[in-house]
Amino acid sequence: MSRELLESDGGSGQDEGDFNWDDFLEENGLSAVPHHAFKHVDLSLQTGLTPGMKLEVRVRGGSQSDEYYWLATIITTCGQLLLLRYEGYLDDRRADFWCDIMTADLHSVGWSRQLGRSMKPPEGVREKLENWEALLETALSEACSAPANLLEGPHRGKNPLDLLAPGSSVELQDSQDPGAAWVAEIEENVGGRLCLRYTGTEGLPETHARRWLFYLHPLLHPPGWAQEHGCTLVPPAVLRGLRSEAEWDEIRQKISTQEADGAITEDLFKDRPAISAHSFTEGMKLEAVDPSSPFCISPATVTKVFNDKFFLVEMDELRGEKDGAGPRSSFLCHRGSAGILPVQWCLKNGVQLSPPPGYQGQDFDWADYLKKCGAEAAPQHCFPTEENAHDFVESMMLEAVNPLSAEHIHVAAVSKVKGQHIWLRLEGVKQAVPELIVHVDSMDIFPVSWCETNGYSLQHPSKPPVQKQRRVAVVQPEKHRAPPRTTPPDMLKQQENGQSESGQGNGKYCCPKIYFNHRCFSGPYLNKGRIAELPQCIGPGNCVLVLKEVLTLLINAAYKPSRVLRELQLDEEARWQGQGETLKAK
């Protein structure tokens, strides 16, 4: 499969204004894969502070001269807001309280003891428990503390993903040898999807110098990981021949003298799936999807076992060099790797198995193939139990990474579902291409509007411009008082005409100032950064003008203004005597 075939459609993805997911789904009668189906995206939205963690908080009501602290448990989180319960209240929710992590006096467990600060419970706990000192000692010894770096210092209140900032360094295990690793610099962080450039590749071809990975990828690690785990610091094999050994040694020396970024620690990667021990041995056969060309399932072989966690799988190739065989495709695997399947998986699931290149015969037969190769199939117990509980259904829509051009993310449709694997049709490419085979837990697929939410270009199908029907949101202003019955008919008519011409029939009603709360929890629709840019207030002034301006600003502060506009628009004819106003989204 050539890279050119999967290049984006020249007209698509360039002008984001001509594609709208809501319109696309509605016009085509389609539905989106539910957001919760993408576990890695849900994990990326967590703040790092989770229910059950404990922290120390300054007790409310204490005077400045008599300030003291007490332990509290996080009950729930809502953005930068925490719902806390003092230690000692057990299941009593009556004293729960909210606090803002950016303004509250919060610290990790042990902070008060370390600085010699007084610890004393609030009055409610003292009334409940006489021996609260014993409770404190027990809680301090057993507490699961909230990380100090999320409560204090420059990273206070920040989403952990924000720590993976451009310019920071990470270490990346080699995709062919888990005993080797190399340093890479983060060039871009798109919602947890990192564009990495290997250190020392300035001026080298971009094809191998850059790599896109989601931050929960099992081969991604914090600085210093290789030395701590006894791995060799060496560039990937595809890069080694592009510089002399002396040049790489010089780069390695520079890396060793650089000060590690203390913000990136193993805690950032704690949510990635654990790698369990495998039972594969060299020579075992299986069925596999080649990650570099994931368009079919073919026979493959375990060619090397590194340790109890990692092994190397190579796609079978029966042609010789004279017959045009190129370099064999191989990739590092662990027991839970996506795309490795037991022999006969395709047969059992009604999927076409592609014979290895050079295979002689019309129909591929595993028994005959194993006999000719003198090999055995990997037993079923080598593979994790396949569960079919997921939310992917045929014809559902999502966004997916182009495997041959990883910087591009496309509109995609689920065309087939078999077990935990789905077949995807990419939209917005120059020519029709085979469907991609992807695992439901792949970190290269995303919910609809993920690109828009993260400010990233989405490759979409181009279409001729269509005159869209204008959406209207109606603001119901204060009703007019009926004119006195003594008003002459001709004067009443003049008043109505004047109101109609001005378009502001309630102009004499003055609206007071309407204030924006810049520090509120913005919810799923509104962009916190855009809210911060709103003025302090609107008004006072003409009721229609003030309300119209307020709603327009809020609509355009959304991640998807059209979505908020849809919430406000009037779906039925108004039954009240009000005035309709047209609002537009950017």
C-alpha cells in the first residue's frame, strides 16, 4: 500500500468551516460511537486527583492567629473543584464542602508534621470523637495521599497532560528491541497525542525522525527510565546509519549532561494498561495484523523472545530476494498487544485470511502450512480471553489516524465488527483504499469532534457547497404592557408601526448588568480559555440588545458553537407573544 493512496483529499481538511459533525451525522442518518467507548480519551481527561485520595486542608473557621489543618478525603472532582469530607465524618455527608484547588489551602498528607504546623479537627469531629488523636495517627499511616505537585507549586491545578509540554523530553523504547531506548523531544501535544522527534535527528529525513504516539503507549517513559531499568541508550536501527558512531556518541554525551525535567514522572503514565507475562516461544505461528500496513490479516511467526514481557513477531514471507521480496516486517509485542490472534481466528470469525506472499496454492490451509514449515501454532492460552463487550457497531462514525501518514486524522466509518477488532473506512483520501483493521482499545481512534475540541485539523470528505438553512435562537424579552383602552386606534397603530420598524419593541425596558463568572466550571460545551476572554459584564441597556450580546458571546465561547446554538434554538412555533431574534454561530 503506497503512502500516496492514503494522502488526504486535496480539498478536505483545509477549511474546517465547511465540515460540521452534527450536520454530517444528521444529513446522512448516522450515529457516532459513544464517547465512553474510547477508554484512553476518558483517562486523558482525568486531573490526577481521584476520589478516595486524602489531603490536608486548612480548617474553616479558624482565625489567622489560630490556623490549623486536618485531613480530608476527596469525594468527587469537577474540573478544578473538589468535594471534600473531613476525616472522622465517615459516611456522614452533611458536612461535605466544595473548594477550588487554585484558591484553597491544600497540601499533601504529612505536610503539617513536616513543617511543624498544628493539626486539629473541626468542631464537628471533636464532638463526635473524644480520642481524635488516635484517629489522626491511624489516618496518617494509612492515607493514600494526593500528589503534592498537583496541590502546590507551578503545576497546581493543572491537568497532568499539560506537563507533557512542547520542549520536554521523554524516553522511548525501541520498537524492535525492548532492551534499547532513546530520548525524544515533545514537539506537539494534541489532547495527549504526542508528536515526538528523536534527539539528534535535526536535518535527517522526517520519515524516521518523527513519531506520533498517545501518551499512554507502553513504550513511552519519563526521563531517566532507561538507566534505571538497565536499558542501553541507543538510537533506533533506522537512524543509526544516518550518522557516524562518533556523532551518536557526542549526542549521547549531551543527553547525559542534560538536567532531567522533574515534572514528567512515572505517575503521568500510571493509567496505561499493565503488561503481563506471556508464554510464547520462538517458532510459534499465529495470525497477525501488520501495524505498518493494517489492511489484512496474515500468518506470522514469533522470531525472538526477549524476556517474560516482550517478544518479536515477523510477518511470514515465502518469496526470495530474486522474486522481489523486500525487508520483512517485524514488530515488538507483549501478551496483550492488539493485532496478534490465534491460528484459525479468521476462519472462526468469517474473515478472509491473506496467505503470505509467495504462497503456492489457491486456498490457504493452516494444517498443511504448519506441516510444511515444521512449526506449531501458538496455543489458545497464550492469548488473552477475547471479550465482545464494547460499544462499536457497524456504520457508526469516529475519527481515526491514517496509519501511513500519522499526522493526519480522518473521518472514519465502522464497516465491520468481529470480536474486539473493527474494520474502518477512511474518508477524505485521494483514492479508495482498503479498510483498516483496528482493535477497539486502539489509541489511534477517537470520538467525533475530538479534533475540533483539541484544535487539530480533521481530514474530511469534500463536498460541493450547500446553502445551509439558517438556525435561529429565540430570546423571549419582557412582554409589553397593553396600551390604555383610551388610546385612539390611529395612535395605537402608529405605536405598533414604530415598534415594527425599529425591531426593538421593548426598547423602553432597560436590562441591568449581566455578569460573567470567569471562574466557574465550564462543563462539556464551553471552552474555559474563551470564557476567560469574555468581558466582566454586559449592560445595562436595551433588553434585546443586552440579551442578544450575552447569548452570542456564550455561543461563540463554546468548543462547538453550532452545538450550543442547537440547544437554544426554537424547535416549535412560539405560543407566547414574544419577539424572535436571530443569533449566529461563528
